[in-house]
Amino acid sequence: MIQADHLTKSYGPVTAVQDVSFTVDKGQIVGFLGPNGAGKSTTMKILSCFMPATGGRATVAGFDVFSQSLEVRRRIGYLPENAPLYADLPVAAYLDFVAEAKGVARGLRRGKVADVMDRCAIADMQHRLIGKLSKGYRQRVGLAQALLGDPEVLILDEPTIGLDPRQIADIRALIKSLGGQHTVILSTHILPEVSMVCDSVIIIHRGRIVAQGTQSELVQQVFPAARVEVEITGPADAIGQALKSIPGVTAVEAVAASDGTARFVVEAPRGRDVRGEIPKLVTARGWGLLELHTVGLSLEEVFIRVVAGEDHAPQIVESVQETA
Amino acid sequence: MGWLPIFKKEMRLYFGSPVAYAVATFFLFITAFFFAPSFIQYAEFSLRAAMQPQMGQTLNATENILRPLTYNMAVVLLFFIPMLTMRLFAEEKRAGTMELLLTYPLRDGEVLAGKFLAALCLYALILVLTLFYPATVAWFTKIEWGAVLSGYLGLLLIGAAFLSVGLFVSSTTENQIVAGFGTFGALLALWLLGWFADSAQGALRTAVQQTAIIEHMDGFAKGVIDTKDLIYYLTVIAFALFLTLRSLESKRWRG
């Protein structure tokens, strides 16, 4: 449905996007993930026909975004970053304008506008001027205008920014419900959003794609070994030796030790689950098992590893989640 | 039919904000300043003429009140048209709404047509309001409606030419103030060309004179509709709109 081939975009001497290639199948929801300024918005601007690429080509529904722009624009709904809208128009009048601009037939227009206002929960504000709305409402009006005209492809640049947690949940549910009939490509820097909503992920960093695939593919790609972190009371050296002796364990790394307790990360090949054996081992030796959990399974850890190249992902992940 | 939604949206923005009302009030207020004194003066003249019959032969309400008014309204347009057009593209660019507008399935020409026709429509509405002046004169004395309407056709054309220049300037910047002043400057330059013609000779003189935008109002104000003048204004409109279209399209190439 969407195909990008070696897209490159430079603004003068600055290269915003470099050699970006990906494919999105019909009905898929794809998340564009990356730190601020990574090139997410630029890629979306190219796909939405707002901006030409400097190099490479992209097609949406089989039409070239540059040479067949009008055909592409008939099939997309676009929500730009920060949802730019006409502040001096009331919500309903604005959406009516968008419906007309997108060629929704006269007789259907009122119904379609009412429908998107319903889905985005903005019907109660329909007579207000857009400029007087709060950020969250404006964002939802922006989403509503993207949905008008039932586009096959939705391009949403940070759709949940500025919303409160309940609204975020509503909008995510809405986007998730769009999958199947619509092809959705959304950008975000909120990691949990991607795992909740998207079928697959494209991680983009400094204008290049650094990883792409479904969440589990990414995890396996980035962390080929399954890792389990344990905290055990007892003599650190002896514990380390004992953990290594578990069949299948390939590496044991001491992470931290303090009086009487020690932390280890135990690595084993994927498919060889050592979590059942560690507690048995520990109790047999008379030590105490304080904590046991898997690491390297979440998108957060993948993202941190891929983007920041950090080794001790978990600590950083927590701060990322807080800001999210 | 892609121009229609844009047209309706622009009209809503004109009338939904104070713009249309402020601009109409301003225009009527200024033109009234030109109309009232000449009207009163004419009334005094005709009173004196009633006593001196030979003087009455030179009195002609159309000639003495309405023709100068047509000229003066054309001058006021220099200030007034930039206020109508400065917002049209500049504001869309500044607010970022252009990004959405350009991703709707509308041709650039349709977007331009919608905006141009909306501005022209508002301008024509305001012109209709000024028909109050000839109507007032017609209440008291006989006027030549043919000449008056020819003057109005001239005003409509010169206004449309100004609007197209304004649209072009607005399409080149994202600052409304720059768009407003830029348009004013461009119009003033077109206007003042007539002055420079006086210091030129021969063919150059004719060329400069024919390019000056006000020269072509003459005929219309007198009640003479000349094809040459019609073609001049239509050419200016077409050329300025063509430049605007190119300026919009360049966005799609350059990004």
C-alpha cells in the first residue's frame, strides 16, 4: 500500500532523511519511532505529497507521490504535526469545508461530518471556534479531518500529543480500530504507544532506518539471547559459579553486588527458558531469591539499544516511560 | 468544482472575523470624504445657476460629481486592496494550514481560483454599497447611468487587477504585514509609471504610459469602454494569477 524506495530529503546542506526504504501492507498499522528530529515528520510530509523528496521515490496505493500527487491525495488522510487548523472557523463548519474539499458528495456530507465528530468525541464542541479549543480538542479535530472521506491510507504525525491520559486511550483505541480496512502510518516518540497500537515498527534515527519489523522480530534481532536478571542473597562468587553450571547458560554477568546480595544477568539462547531452574538451584543451596525477571523483551529496550547504543537499558527505560 | 469549497471557506473567514466589516467601513468612510464635499459644492453651484441661466449649461452632475469620485475610489483601492489580499496565502503558510490544504485532492489552480473569486466577490459587494453615491445624486437630478456603470466596470477591473497582484505577493511570503506592504508598493509602482512617462520620449513614452495602471481608467470613467483598456486589465489579471500559480506550484517542486 505504501512503498518508499531510497527516499532522501535534504534542506540545503542538512540531510533530514537519507536512503529510507520500507513497505507497508494494506490494513497494517505501522509505527514510526525515533527521537525528535530523526526525520519522522519529513518522511510523512513526503508521503502526504506536501513536499518532494530530493532523491528516491515513494508510492501510495500504487501512485507516485510526486508525479501522480492528485491520485495519492484522493486516498490519504493526513494529520500534520501540531494539527494546524483555521482558528477562526467553528468546528462543524471547518469539517464541512474539509469534506467538500475531499469531494464528499453533498448529500452525504452532513452525515459523514457528524460521524467523524462522534468518533473523535468532539460533537459537543461543534459550534465553538477552533481557536478557542484546548490543545486536546484541537488535536482531535485534526484527527477528524484526516478521517473524513474514508481515506485508504492515514498518515498521522504524533496523533496523541497534547491529550490527557484518558483521551490518549480513546484515540489509541480509535486508531487500532482503523486497522484492517485502513492502512495507518503514525509517528510517535511514546514507546508504549507503538507496542499498544502498531503491528510493526520502523525505528528511524538521524534520518536513517536503523531497525524495522514486528515487535518480536525486533527483539530477536537486537537481543539474540534471552536474558534473565536475578537478585540473590548469598556469596557472590559461589552464586555466579552455580548459575554458570545450569545447562544451556551461555554467559553470566555480575551487574551489582552489595553486602550479602548480588545481581546477575543470565544469558541463554532463545527457546531455552532457565527461569524455572534458577529458583530450584537457589533453594537447594540455601540462598534466597529476591527477584527474577526477563530483560531485553520490550520495545523500550530495543529502542534504547538501537538508538542510544546504551548497554544498561532498564534504568534509562524507566525515565522514558515517565515522560511518556 | 474544486474552487467552491475554498471560495466558501474564504467567505466564511472574511465574514466570520471582523475583516469584511472593517474593510467595508474603511472604504465607505474614505470614499464618503471625497463624495460629500463635491456633492455640496455642486448643490451650491446649481443654486447660483438657477439665477444665472447661462451658467447652467456647464453643469453636469455625472461629469462634476461622479467622474472625479470614480478616480478617487481608484486611488483609495491602492490602500484598500492589500488589506483584502494580504491574509490569503501568507496566513495559511504561517499557521501551517497550507500543509493540509496542499494535501487535499485540489488542484493548485482550484485553490487559487477559490481565493481570487472570494476576494473579488467581497470587493464587488463593497462596490455595490458605494452605488449609494450615484443613487443619492440621481435622487436630486438626472444622471447618465450608462457612464456611471462604465466607471464601475472600470473600478471592478482595476480592483481585480490589484487583487491578483495582491494574491501573488501574498503567495511569496508568510508574513501578512510584508504581504500587505509589498502589495501596496507594487501597486504604487504600477501607478506611478504614468509620471515617469512624462520625462520619456517617443516609443518609450507610449510604452510606459500604456503600462501605467491608472491610465486605462480614463476611458471607463468617461463612459467609454475601449477594448484596449479591457484587454490591458484582463492581461494584468491573467499575468499576476499565472505568477501566483507558479509560486504555488514551486512549493511542490522545492518543498
